[in-house]
Amino acid sequence: MLHISQPAATRLIADLEESVGFALFERLRGRLIPTPEAQTLFEEVQQSLLGVDRIARTANEIRHVQRGVLQVAAAPALALSFLPRVTAQFLRERPQAQITLLLESSSSVVEMVIGQRCDVGFAILAMNTPSTHGEPLVAASMVCAVPAGHRLADRTVVTPTDLKDEHFASFPRMLDTRLQVDGLFVAHGVQRTLRFETQISHGLCSFVESGLAVALVDPITASEYRGNGIRFLRFEPAVRMDFTVLTPMQRRPAMLVQAYVQYVRECMLKQLDSHAIAP
């Protein structure tokens, strides 16, 4: 088994006995019988070898992106429904991996990434200039959410003038998306009556389903929403919504992070395509 000659094996045993300071074998009727001391030593060596085997196994799992711990921060549009479902699919094939998902505003996601308080962040943030720690994930367009019985529910496309004098549910003014939407309606001379504001797209959808307003929401939330009393329609001119992925610039993203980001990107594109909401 060692691929050495018997004299060489005898010499190795003798060297080991000299090193440990006690006999390892007794010769009995031409056979080598381990001493009690050798048996005790063997049990300890066996545990050490098992440890070495675990290290090799762990290294192999890391190499094949099967093991690791990730701290993920994400904006509500992704963290409420989409990411938990996609993460479950990602972990199903990686039983030794663990992921913690934190729901944060986009600005908080950026702060957490910069402060190295998470391994990866997903935010709604336009990447207008190249960055060392952020890159576009998916670019998509907002959709118009109307109650199922609304006068526009059967339309395929909705424009700002179609929504003149409508009651509106909207993002609060602190969000860049709200300022973008406000500017668009002002440019078209359209007046809206604001009834409800929240930074969470799912909350906007729930309010719309009550029948009291219409809203513009992100397409991921629209594709995830399970209510029956609401219709999602294409809105033109397109209001761009940029989903961005960020990682701490002080360190290279781990292989598990890279695999996770790629998996999330592929799932987002597939979901947007399957719901006919073109990115």
C-alpha cells in the first residue's frame, strides 16, 4: 500500500519508535502486533487524519462554490419576495452555504456596503459613472398599476395624459424615483391627486388593489405581486429603474458572492421576460 519495500517499512517503524520513545509493535509468531501504546497513538492520528480530510473536503466545497456565509442587504422591491425565493433556489444546491438577507433602503444599502457591514448589496440606484464597488444589475421600466375594474384596466399601454386627475399612490419625495416621476407628469401638464405615499412598492400595490388610486411601480414587484384585483400595464414614455449590485471595494468579492450575483441577475432577466416586462 505504501509502495515501498519491506526493509524500508521496517526502517520507518524503527525511526518512529525512536522518535516517540516507546515500542509500537511486538513480534508474535512472525506477525507484528500493535502495542497498547501504539493503539492509543493510532486513535489520535486517526482523528488528525479525519481533520485533514475535512479540510480537503471544505476546500473542495469552497472551490466549487458550495460553502460559505453571505450577508446580503437589499432594497424592499427585491428583499420582500423576489430575493427570498431566488435565494432558496440558490441554496438548494448548496447545503453548506448560509445567507442572511437584510431589508434596507437603497441609501442604507450603499452605506452598509461602504462600511463593509455586508458582502453584497442590491439597490435601486442609477450607475451614471463607473464605480469600483458597484455595477448595473438589470435596467427595467416602471409599470402602471390600476385596480382591476378601472377604466384603463383593458389598455395595453398607459400614458401620462391617460392619468389626468387620477388619485395617485406614490413613492415619497425622498426617493429619486419620485422626483423622476413628478418631472415627467409636470412635463406633460398632468395634474394628479396624491392619496398615499410609501417607499415600498408592495404597499403601493396593496393600496391600488383597494380601488382608491393608481400607481407606478417597479416591474419586479409587479411580477411578484399575487393579488387578483390589480392590473399592471406598460407605461410610456418609459420611466427607467436601475437595479444595482454593490460590493465592498476594500476586498475582492468571494467566489460565492460572484456566483450569487450572477444567479440573481439571470433570475431577474428571466422573470422580467416571462412577464412580458422588457428590461
